[in-house]
Amino acid sequence: MKYQVIFTKKAAKEVKQLNKTDIPRIIEKAESLGNDPRPEGSKKLVGSKEDLWRVRVGDYRIIYLIEEEVKIIKVTKIAHRKDIYRKK
């Protein structure tokens, strides 16, 4: 089942601030979630009210929401692993 992958404004802004060499890998991984929203190595985030998941791309993490009813993957946050879980 194919999902549509969308980036929130915040996530799109975060991608633009990343290291230029890492951007293609991160975009490719995020887009691949459309074919497999729960790839090997993905984990459901504990303690979140929403159905949030995370997947690793090197030292970066992609946090995303799976909306099963409408077949959408919403990428909500992309950041370095040392910063990803901090509240802002």
C-alpha cells in the first residue's frame, strides 16, 4: 500500500539547515517511507500522544506520523541525534 509523504513546514525548514552532503540521504530515506512506513530499524516513540515513529539516517533522526486512514506519512521533525528529543 503506497503512502503519500509530506513534510511539515518545520521539517522542511530543518532539512534546509542540514549539512549539504547529508540532505540527499535524508530526503531519500523520508521518501522511501511511502513504500514502507515501518522499515527495519524504525521505532515507535514511547510517551507521545500521537502515533509517532522515528527512523535513523546516520547521526540524524526523522520523526514522522503515520496516518493510516488517509495513507499519509507526515514528517514532523528532522535533526541530529543529540538534539532531536529536546523540547523547544
